[in-house]
Amino acid sequence: MNRTEFIVATAIVLFAAFLLGWFAAWLVHRLTRVTQSDMGELDRMARELHEAEEARDEAMAYHQQREAELTNKLSQAEAELRAAMDGLREARSEAEELRAFVERQNMRG
């Protein structure tokens, strides 16, 4: 193989490599390109995701508000229960004192 044949063979190999690379790049671009309908679908999905996040935030806020209300009601109910138990305890104590008083009166009389 003389010098000219070597240069021609090298040029052909380099050109074939260039064509193969160009074809591969074109094929990748063709397979991965985003169509207009895909963009519409992505926009719709983005809107739905945004709406879902807003709904989640609203639900979390409602949950926190409701939890605070229920905690407040529970605290009030516990306070009322303590007050009722204290009143019952005092009423029982008074009833015992009255029984003792009545028994003392019955023993005297």
C-alpha cells in the first residue's frame, strides 16, 4: 500500500466514522425529542401536581386547625371533669358529715 492509497483509505474510514456518528446522533435526537403533545401532557401533569400540592396543604392546615380545636375541647372537658369530681368529693364529704350529725342526734335523743 503506497502513501496515496493509505491517505484515501484513512479518509474513507474517517468519513465512515463521521457518518456513523452523525447517524447515531440523529437517531438519539429522533428518539428522545419531545413532541407538542408530550409538552401538553407535561403541562397538564404539572398543573395537576400543583393542584394536588395545594389540596394537601389545605388538608394539612385543616387537620392542624381541627387538632387544635379538639385539643382545646379535651382540655376543657378534663377541667370540667376535675371540677365535677371535686364537687362530688365535697358532696360526699358533706353527706358523711350530715350522717354523722344525724347519728349523733339520734343517739342523744
